[in-house]
Amino acid sequence: MKNTIYNSDANSDNNIEQLQQHALDWDKLIQQSTDDIIFLKKLLSSDVFENYEASFFDTIKIRLKDLEEFKAEKIDLHYSINNHKNDLNGMRECEDISCDMFYEEEHKKLRERVRNFLKKFRDLKLEIYDYSSPNFRKLTI
């Protein structure tokens, strides 16, 4: 699935089934971010940190806001992918190369949006992990 996102060349995607499969794969990847967002919001809202500096919790609040923005973007991207999957059926009615090229160009644009979302979200997750993990409370057993 990952190869579809990062290594696909839209110029070689000459049939509708391949394009639709890409869209299905993208949708799965985007939906996986739902669980990550829920987990990260719970983590940042929990009482597992021992750093009591105001600046630390200000940053936590900012990251929670960032997660809400990613949630909204994920929902919008999910709708765009579903619309794209439906729109690809219109390729069956294309009678010239410019029509096919239109759909392939839309596919490229959406692929780039998915790539950007996944990269930005990965970067945010790493930032949250790097920032919060040194501040976890130590377990005493």
C-alpha cells in the first residue's frame, strides 16, 4: 500500500481500476490516522506528565489544537478521496486523450494532497513523542 502513495507514477496509471485502487489505498492510510489522533489526544490530555512548567502545558494545548486541525483535514481528505473514486467512473466515458488526462491530473493532485497530509501528520506525531516522552512520570512499583 505504501508503494502506491510514494512510488506511484501517475503517467503509468492508464486504467481506471489502478486509479481506483490507489484511491482505496489512500483512504485506508488516511483512516488509520483516526486511531493515531484519538490516541495522541488522550495521551496529551492525560495525567502522565511530571513537568509542571506552564510553558510545557501551553505547548501541549497547541499540539491538541494541531490534532484537531488534522482531524478536520483528514475528514475533508476522506471526502475528497471518496468523490474522486466516484468521479473516476467518468473516465469510462472519455473519448479523447484530453479527457483521460484531466482525470489523471486530478489523480496526481489528490495523490500529492495525501502525501502532504501523511508527511505533516508523521512529523507532528514525532514532534509530540519527542516533546512529551522525556516528561512522563516515572512508575514506582
